[in-house]
Amino acid sequence: MSKLIAISATADTSKISLSLNYARSLEGAGLVPMIVPPLTDPTRAGDILDSVGGLLLTGGEDVDPKRYGAPPHPKLGKINPQRDATELALLEAARDRRLPVLAICRGIQILNVAFGGTLYQDLPSEHPSAVGHDSPRDAASRTHDVTITAGSRLAAATGAAAMAVNSYHHQAVCHVGAGLRVTAIAGDGVIEGVEVDDPAWWVLAVQWHPEDLTTEVRSWARGIFKAFADEIARAEKAATRPSSAPRPGLAS
């Protein structure tokens, strides 16, 4: 294990793209970011994770609905099949290694798909409500509240039972994948947090963007990154005690 963290990113034909706030939030928690773009050969994901202490899945394009057996919705946004394949391979490799995973925005969505779940492809048309999930305001504006499940990893990380979050997404978890449990819900019932139902694999996923809130006086967002760093440190100490328990495979 190490403090080096693999961060998924998007890319076009010539440039990699990633919000700098992800890297700054990791650095603030004492971790070192390493960017992973969509791979031409996703089977190399394991080679990447062999040298890191954790995986951070970030926001970005819509997930290709083919991945969860759905036809494309008219409001489906830009997709990146190569990124989908890379992140699913990274998740599979992380599961095999019991590597800590923090998943944000698109990250919670691809995680749910990896576990066999489905997504709302467009919340305004498929789950309309008065809650503003795709706020036009700045990234640090807290636009709606979420309720956090007591006893969850998210509750432990934030020390909160409810909190206001920022929000800019039009997709969300619909049917929850087998092996995941819900840890946060918005007022309209939209799922805002999940974790893996396996005490031996630390995975924390949220729909909002804590990386854009870590400079605030309130410590909720920083607590998520601190919990990630603490788990990486704990996993490093336990790395010499591998588990022999069987683990179900993920969707690919």
C-alpha cells in the first residue's frame, strides 16, 4: 500500500480532463494523486492498482446505458465507453485487492452499474421533483439537503445525520445493485450515497461533489477525504493479512 491514489479522469482524442479540486482534496488529506485516463487496454487496470493505496472515481460523462441493459433516453448526455470500460476494470481490480474506493458523482453511478444496478438517465424527466439536482449556481453552493443513514461509513466520516450539499448532475442511482446499501437520500427520494455491504472492503460513494467544498469552515467534506486517508493507512497495516473468503464478481 502507499499514499499514491489512482484518480479516474476523462479524455478526448488529445487531452486528459479532470477538475483540479480532486487532486487538491487528496493532497489536503495527506495523499498523492495519480491520474488515470481512459485506457486503450482496460485489462491493465490491475497493474496500475498494484502501485497505489486507493482509488478515486470522479465525475464526468453519462454512463452508457448499454452497461445496464437499457435503451438510450432522449435526454442521455455525452458518453465515453472507453472510460466506462476502464472504471469497471479498476473497480474489479480494487475488489480483488480490497483496495479502498471513494466514488463521487459519476463514480457512484458506475459503482452501482458494476454491482448490477441501474440508473435514471435523466432525473428531470424520469424522476421530476422540486429538488434542484442540477444547480446552475457555482460548484460550492449547497442546494439541497441529504439525510444520512446512522451507522454508515458516510455517517462516521461526516459526523452528521443530515447536511446540505452541492449538486450538479442529471443522472442518479435507480435500482440499487446487489451488494450495495444506501447511506444517503435527498428529500425527493433520490439516492445520494451508497457503500459496499462488505465490512472487509471500504467503499464510500456520494452523488454530490465534496471535492468542491473542502475549503469551507465546515468539516463535513474534508471528513470524507480524511476517512478515505485513514482507511488507506489502516489497510496498509493489515496488508499482510489477506482474506481467503470468496468474493462475487462485478459486472463488466
